[in-house]
Amino acid sequence: MTPVHFSFSSAFILGLMGLAFHRTHLLSALLCLEGMMLSLFIALALWTLQFESMSFSTAPMLLLAFSACEASTGLALLVATARTHGTDRLQNLNLLQC
């Protein structure tokens, strides 16, 4: 495994571990998701540059567009939960009370 592949895979794993084990605030979960998407984008962009194929060149832009949609949806949910519940702590969110 090259050092470049190791760095992007470790960045993805760190984001996944932060999402799995550090679930106190919704904002920290969204930041971990963005870190995971950024590492996937850079890895996919380097993969398309490595193969030098034009057929794969739209995949990183498509992933980046989905990442922007995910970020805007996450921020909208963050604002909505902060207004209704008064905090963004994930422990206060209960689907049974809605």
C-alpha cells in the first residue's frame, strides 16, 4: 500500500471512528461525515488521474455534488433541531417523542 492510499484510507477510518464513537453533538457527526466524503472525493479524484480515463472523470464531481447536498440537508436538520429542542445534542433526540 502506497503512502497516499494509506493516508486517505486512514482519514476515512478516522472519520468513521469519530462518527461511531463520538456521538455527542449533531455538528460533530456532520463534520465527521464531511471528512469522510472529502477523503472519498480526493481518493476518487486521484484514482481517475491514475487511470487517465475520461470516462471516470465525472465520478468525483458527482460525489462532490452529493456531498454538498448532504451538507446542506445536515445543516438544515441542525438548525431545525436547535430551534425545536434548544440544543444539538444527539442524546436529547428521541424518535418516540416526536
